[in-house]
Amino acid sequence: MKKLINTPDGVLADSLAGYAAAHPEVRVDPVNRIVYRATPKEAGKVALLSGGGSGHEPLHGGYVGLGMLDAAVAGEVFTSPTPDQVQEATKTVDTGAGVLHIVKNYTGDVMNFDMASELAAAEAGVQVETVVVADDVAVQDSLYTAGRRGVGTTVLLEKIVGAAAEEGRDLASVASLARRVNDAGRSMGMALTSCTVPAAGKPTFDLPDDQMEIGIGIHGEPGRHRQDLAPASEIAQLLVEPILADLDFTGAPVIAMLNGMGGSPLIELYLMYGEVAKLLSAAGVTVARPLVGNYITSLDMAGCSLTLLKADDEILKLWDAPVVTPGLRWGA
Amino acid sequence: MKKLINTPDGVLADSLAGYAAAHPEVRVDPVNRIVYRATPKEAGKVALLSGGGSGHEPLHGGYVGLGMLDAAVAGEVFTSPTPDQVQEATKTVDTGAGVLHIVKNYTGDVMNFDMASELAAAEAGVQVETVVVADDVAVQDSLYTAGRRGVGTTVLLEKIVGAAAEEGRDLASVASLARRVNDAGRSMGMALTSCTVPAAGKPTFDLPDDQMEIGIGIHGEPGRHRQDLAPASEIAQLLVEPILADLDFTGAPVIAMLNGMGGSPLIELYLMYGEVAKLLSAAGVTVARPLVGNYITSLDMAGCSLTLLKADDEILKLWDAPVVTPGLRWGA
Amino acid sequence: MNVAEVSLDELVAWLRGFQKLVADNRVYLTELDSAVGDADHGANMDRGMAAVVTKLDEAPATALDDLFKRTGMTLVSTVGGASGPLYGTFFLRLGTSLGASSAASATELGAALRAGLEGVVQRGKAEAGDKTMYDALAPALDAFDGVAGSGGSAAEAAHAAFEAAAAGRDATAPLVARKGRASYLGERSAGHLDPGATSTALLFQALDEALGG
Amino acid sequence: MNVAEVSLDELVAWLRGFQKLVADNRVYLTELDSAVGDADHGANMDRGMAAVVTKLDEAPATALDDLFKRTGMTLVSTVGGASGPLYGTFFLRLGTSLGASSAASATELGAALRAGLEGVVQRGKAEAGDKTMYDALAPALDAFDGVAGSGGSAAEAAHAAFEAAAAGRDATAPLVARKGRASYLGERSAGHLDPGATSTALLFQALDEALGG
Ligand SMILES: Nc1ncnc2c1ncn2[C@@H]1O[C@H](COP(=O)(O)OP(=O)(O)O)[C@@H](O)[C@H]1O
Ligand SMILES: Nc1ncnc2c1ncn2[C@@H]1O[C@H](COP(=O)(O)OP(=O)(O)O)[C@@H](O)[C@H]1O
Ligand SMILES: [Mg+2]
Ligand SMILES: [Mg+2]
Ligand SMILES: [Mg+2]
Ligand SMILES: [Mg+2]
């Protein structure tokens, strides 16, 4: 295993320490592994809280700041945080207007956040609403599975709903916007290589030099199927087609994110976006806002994912609103 | 070779096409492989032009925009652009106030930019000044080599000098600021893996699983020496010590960039920055502005580099000025 | 028979034994989780049980409910993932069921284990054949109850439970997962043991060993 | 002797032959550049010479200066890197030296090649032993001049030049580089052939073949 780390068990603590040193605009609680805004939100505004396993950087800690999250709770690599952590963050960020939990749909995440909101409501009287992001079209038979995974739409949702919370909307309307955004987002991912979980010390799965995995998530889990390596134009089809088959993206402005899994360089991500853009345009889909880069990653995995979000004028306006976070920044 | 590409020879053209699709705020000339601002600078202001081989993204195309470059010229992967390309871009961006060429110190880059500025001066009467960035302390015996390589300081210089040009300073003062910034910057890099040049099809060098290269540049060239893998804390020493031995960084505010080589995920880069920050603080160096991420890369190489720039109030003010580029953005 | 034959010390030994087995099988559990999940089950369980043992070292358990509630809460607050809430809830329910006593009969222990299983089902909604820890836990409890209900000793019941848990674990191999991360793999999840069912079999191996096996 | 023994056609054949040798050795040149540089010398030279041949196919050369100036300009505008300006300048100087004639004597060709070498040195400031293309080019020209100056034919001079270029290429192996990217490696650059010296040996192999070798 080749990684810039000290020890496998220390990765999270050491990385958070570096994150704190690099970003004075956030405050890191190293004991509870929570990233907060250095300057908390004004009283009376709904707070946004997210979190999950680590290894997806910049998600979630990188999205704490004006216009996006109020706090992010970090679990161990690929392991959802515990209820105690979530409860602590929930109590801290509440300004009295309640807290929205943004939870990616994984059994562990859902259970831990559920326990936390039960605790927070019981102990501190904090009003909590939860949106569970579930946008991965690679998971097809939702009835016979834990349901669709929460992947790329999480990033877009945190941005859009973050802007709405900043406007001062109340918890119910922030939560219903969040659900609307989740319903309008779809993602599909692929991997050229497995990632290596530090504590495991070797790649999660073996992938021959001439093969790729299609339909992966963000935890190094193997995908839905494996096939021969293909040119970028074909890979783009494998991402675009299942998304467009799942939801009609024509007739609305679309936010498109071509996301890197952590080990693929920008030159390749732009190349992939070029192929995707051609297919979308041929399918009559209008990309109003493109985003290309590493936004929700899977450690050092090489590969990419595509997320499309069917937007409207309100969502675009919220998308364009100022955001000042380490991971996403514009307008201020 | 596992890459998100169509064909090795098409990488640059295809990636530029995707870059154009992703960033309507820039204009790409696909024939000459030049990235321009979509909205050119006001007449009378000095224009900044940079370029070099591709494979270092976001450098240079990602730094075109308000407060930074006016154009970036892209060569083939790791191959400097040709004089024709540079000359074309030089003529296009000149508003009458002259053009600063920002050239990384490599034999090929220096020769091609030299030929271009001769041509541009002769043919179009454009006033050209050149700054050659040479900041890599891994190259020690400058007398017996092509001189120090231009690496991380390039990014910081393009930002700082870009802000000065935006203020309307004249060519001589922009160029002398650029040289001052170059003189104040030092970098050192290391690699956990080699990168793979698409046209070569396999890793540039073999590196056993338990070894790393110290003193690499940004072209997949082997480094100054090879040694056993070490914990992040020791790697940080290998980067910090030669930099501090080369220039006294105490007594001034320092801009510190912990840069990823393209294949290392953010969780590791933050971790490395944490180790670096500890060493700097112990050495009495005050980091005024930290920057962590992939800013000047070497395709899919895993590894990182550290750049320190000894700043002053003027440089910090220019650093903090608004910048709106795909690769670096704040203040607007 | 309602003889209070299982002592607090034996149950402490159970948990300490489980911790050792988990530590010894950390790599193996993670390998299983690599095949169908995210390669962390070994690290998760090891982190949690190490924390439990540290807590027990700091302050010895005073009663059964103290023992199991602290165990459950420690797991909930140190493990995360799916296994944290599931194993945590399991032990919390054991504590509630056994109360502040210092020993339990075989049937009391059986009833407590069943309360634990119910907690797991409430949290995770797993059913038989979903390819989860349920598939080792449920048959183990049936076997335990069968022996304890027909007058067997707690040690005999624990031994039967271990054998049933191991069989249940093995039976997860051919299944297509319908819960947890493995379900994302669809048909590709078949042919691999479930990591959680495997750690649950270790739980009953530890009980068997602690009660005299 | 000042007989105009080398024809335009032969020199066109030289360049076409060089293109073929470069294409055949593309992978090899890149491998050499992997060891001491950035793994692109084969791709660079191949891209450039392919463009030269395309230009010659589009419009046949009308005179020696037309042939070599177009070759030089095409290399300058398609190669980039270090080799683009260096090989480009080399051929541009050849064109200037040979002028608008349609044939050259051996000594005229020798003088033109030397003008090319001077251009390379002006651009790159390389000296003997720096481990660059200079180390194949300079001995090749010395050998060429030696034969041509003592009354040998152009073909004989080209053959001697090729042999000297090959020897010069081989002699770069033990050197520690002082110019170009290889110089960054310090001592580690020793033990590898210089890629540019190797492509320069191919240039003289092509000349040898074109002039009758
Ligand atoms: N809904 C569920 N009900 C019961 N057990 C479950 C459920 N989901 C997952 N599990 C168990 O959890 C195990 C995985 O635990 P672990 O790897 O620690 O957590 P995560 O899946 O969050 O990474 C699975 O092997 C399975 O036995
Ligand atoms: N200053 C120089 N003078 C002469 N030849 C040089 C000089 N610098 C480099 N070269 C030659 O150029 C070759 C490398 O060419 P190439 O790989 O195409 O360009 P780059 O080094 O820019 O990647 C070297 O092997 C060497 O022979
Ligand atoms: Mg997990
Ligand atoms: Mg090169
Ligand atoms: Mg797991
Ligand atoms: Mg080269």
C-alpha cells in the first residue's frame, strides 16, 4: 500500500489536523471529528448537517462554510459516524430553527443518523428533519436491496439547499426542497482501479489491467458488472444511458457533474466530460451548469461518475448563490 | 495503461474539447490549442501568457481568467508548445501594453518561448518580457545542469502577478514583480508512483512497492534518489528541510502550497500538509496563506510537492485580490 | 429449570473472548467485506470490542445490565457503520432484559439473546435469507432455546447455538444479498460468506468457550 | 572536388528515410527518454517527421533551401520540446547554407551540416560531453569533413559520418548529463544512452542509406 500516511489507524485524525491547519475558515473538533464553520450562522436560520465515512474528500468537510453546510461529521474511512458524534454536532449547530440531516442512503449511515436524531430530539429538544440521498442508478432492484446509494447528488443538494437555508427558509421548506432535489438527481459511476482502504492495506478488489468496473459506488465496493476497458466515448455511453433511461432530463436546465473518484487526473476528467457533453446534447439535454473535478471521491480509486440534476429556475438561482467553502467556492 | 481516453494521440484535443464545454467563461482555440478568457482584458493593461506541456492540469489552462492569466498555450503531454502557438497567443492577448511570458525553466520551454517572442516582436511589434520560473531545490548543482526546474512557484506567481497586471501596472514593473516572486519561491517534490505518458503507454519509471522517489519534477522524470517508503512525517521532513536550507523563510509571511501530483487523494494531501505545518511552525516559519490540493500535477502520479513563497504585505495583498479561474477562485 | 447458572464473570469472559476472536480474525473479516462490501468489517468490530474491553478494564462490571449496557453503548459510540448500531442494539437489549442481577439461568439468557435479536430486526429490518448477521443469529437462538427449553444446561445450549450459528454463517455463502452493502452487487454477492454472519458466529464461539466449551 | 554530386532527390530520400527510421524507433526512443527524461522523444520526433513528409507529399521541394527550410519550419511548428527548436534550427541552417540550388557537392553539404550544428549550439549551448545530440552530431561532422576534405565522395563521407554518429551515441552512455532534462538526474543519468544522440545517429544512418550506403 502506497499512501502519504503515518499509520493506517491514524489517517483520519492526522488528515483532520492538516485540514484544520489548512483552513482557518473552519473549526475542527478533533475529539468528536466534526468540522464546523469558524463563524457560526446567524440565529434563526436552519442549520445543515451532513457526514458519513471518510475517504470521499472534499465531501463532507470540504463543504462546510457560507452557503453550504454548518457542520460535517467524519466517520472512519468508509464507516458512517456514530450517533454520539452526530448528536453533538446537531446540538452545536442548532440556532433554534432546527437542523436538516443530509444522509447518504447506506444502512449504516441511516441507522446512525436515526439514533442521533432520536437522541437529539429527546435530550436537547432539537427539531431534526432528515433527507436521505439515493440517486445511484447502478442499483436497479431497489425492492430487493438496501435501496439506491447516495452519491453525487449529495454534493449538488448540499449546495442548493445550503443556499436556501442561508435565505432564512424554515425547516419544513428546506427539507422539502432537499427531497425535491434528491428526486431530481441521478448518478452512475465506473472504476478503472480499486481503491485501497488504509486499514485493509490492499485493494478492495482485483481488477485485471484490461478490465473496468461499471456501476460502482463510492466505497470501493465492486460494481454491477465488469467488462473490457473501452474508449472514453463508450464509457460515457455507459454512464449517460442508464441515467437518461431512468429519468427524462429534456425540457429543463440540467446541472451536470463529471466527478473524479480521486485517482484520475483532471486532464482525463475534462476529456470524459467532453464525451458526456456530446451525448447529452445529442439526446436533447441542455446542460445549464457543468461541474468537472473531484467532488465526491473514493480514496485513490481511478474512475469517474456522472451526476445529472434536473433543475428549474429556483434551483439554478440557489446554485448560483454565493458559496465559500474549501471544496466549492464562487460569488464571494 | 488505464486511462479515461479515446486514443493516446487524441488526449490533448479531446481534453481541450471537454474543457471548453465545461467552462463557458474561457474560449478555447482548438487548432492552436490556446485557452483565452472569454471576455478579454481592458485595453492598456499588461497581458499574462503562460503555457507548457500538457499533463499538469489545472496548470496552465485552469488559471486563465480574471486576476490571473490572459491565455495559456498547451503543448502535447510533457512537451512544450511550439513558437507558432505562443506567437499566435501573444499577438491575440496584447492590448498594447505588452505581454509577460511566464515560462517554466526547461530547455524546450525556454527555447520555444524565446523563438516565439523573437517572432512576435519582429512581426507584430509586441513588447514581450519573459520570466523564467526556476524554483525546484531538488536540482542542486545548477551550474552543471539545465538549472532549476520551474514547478510550484509557477502557480503562485501567476496568481500574484496576475493581480498586479489587473491593477494596471506597466510591463516593466509586472516583469520585475514576477522575478521577485520567482526569487522568493522554493519547491520540493516526491512520488509514490510513476505517471504514465499516454503515448508511451506504460509507467515512465518502475518503482517497487516499498520504494519512493525523492526530488521529482512534474514530468514523470525519476527523482534525485530513491529510498524506502516512509511515514508522512518523514516525507514531510524530506520536503521541508531542503527548502529551508536553501532560503531563510523566517521573519516574513509565507504562502505555502502542498500540491498533489494528480493521483493522490485529498485526504492524504491534507494529512501531508498537517505534517508540513508542524515542521514549519517548529522552524519558526509563519504560514500566512496555506493552499492544499492538485494545482500543478504530473498526470496520474501519486505523490506531492511543497512550495514555500516568502511573501510581504504587497504580495499578500495581491494574493488576496479576486481571482476567477477554473483552477483558483475567490473574492468574486 | 431456573437455576442462575451463568455468572457475571462468565459473561465478562464471553465478551473478552469475543474481543480476542475478533482481533484474531480482523484481517479475515475485512477480506470477507472486501468481496461484498467496503473492506472495513474487521476494523469496525475490532475497534469496537477493543473499546469495550478497555471500558471493562477501567471499571469492572457491577451487574449484568451494567455489563451489557456499557458494552452496547460503547459499540454504538465507537463502531459506526452498520455493525455499530446493530451489535450495539443487540447488547443494549441484553442488558435491559437481564436487569441488575449478577447471574442468569439458561432460559433467562436465552430470552435476553432473543430480545437482542428483536432489537437487531427493529433496527435493520433483516429477514431470513437476506444474507446478514440475522442468518447466523436467528438459528443460533433457536438452537439455544431448543436445548435450554428442554432442560439442557447453558453450556450445552451455547454449544448448540455456536454450531447453528456456524451453519447459518456457512449457509449465507450461496445467497444473493438483499440488505446492507452487499445487496448493491446483486447476483455477484452470491458465492461469498456474509461478514456480519461470520462475526456473529465468532460471538457464539466465544459464548460456547466462556460457558465451558 | 566541387562536383554537384548530391541531388535534391537524394536529399528528399534522406528526409523520408529519416522519417521511416524514426517511426520504426519511436518506442525505442521513448524508452530511452523514459530512463533519463520525460518519455516523449519518440513521439516528438515521429510527430515532427510525419508532418515533414506530409508537407513534402503535398508540394514537392523545388530546391535545396525550399526542402530544408520547410523541413525546419515544420519541425519547429509541430514538435515543441527541446528537439523541436534544435532539429528545426539545424535544418533551417542547412537550407540557408545550401541556397536555391538543386544539388550540392560533398564539401557544400559538409559546410551546410556544420552550419546546422552551429545553429544547434547557438540555441542549446551544448558542449562536448554534455550528453546531448551534440555528442553524435559533432563527431559525425568531423568525420564527414575528414572524408570530403580529402577527396572522398559524399556517399563515403556520409558513411563515415554515420559510423562516427553511432560511436558518439554509444559514448553518451557513461556520461553524466549537463544539459536538458537528463541533467536533473545527476549521477543517475549515467548508464543510459541519450535519446537525442540516438535520433541523431538515425539521421546519419538515413543519410548514409540515401547517398548509396
Ligand atoms: N439491515 C441489516 N440487518 C442486519 N444486518 C445487517 C444489515 N445491513 C448490514 N448488516 C450486517 O452488517 C455487516 C456489515 O457491517 P460493516 O461492514 O461493519 O458495516 P458497513 O456495511 O456499514 O460497512 C454485513 O455483513 C451484515 O451482516
Ligand atoms: N541544450 C541542449 N543542446 C542540445 N541538445 C539538447 C539540449 N537539451 C536537450 N537536448 C537534446 O534533446 C533531447 C530530448 O528531446 P525531447 O525528449 O524531444 O525534448 P524534451 O527534453 O523537451 O522532452 C535530449 O536527449 C538531448 O539530446
Ligand atoms: Mg463501512
Ligand atoms: Mg518533453
Ligand atoms: Mg463494511
Ligand atoms: Mg523528452
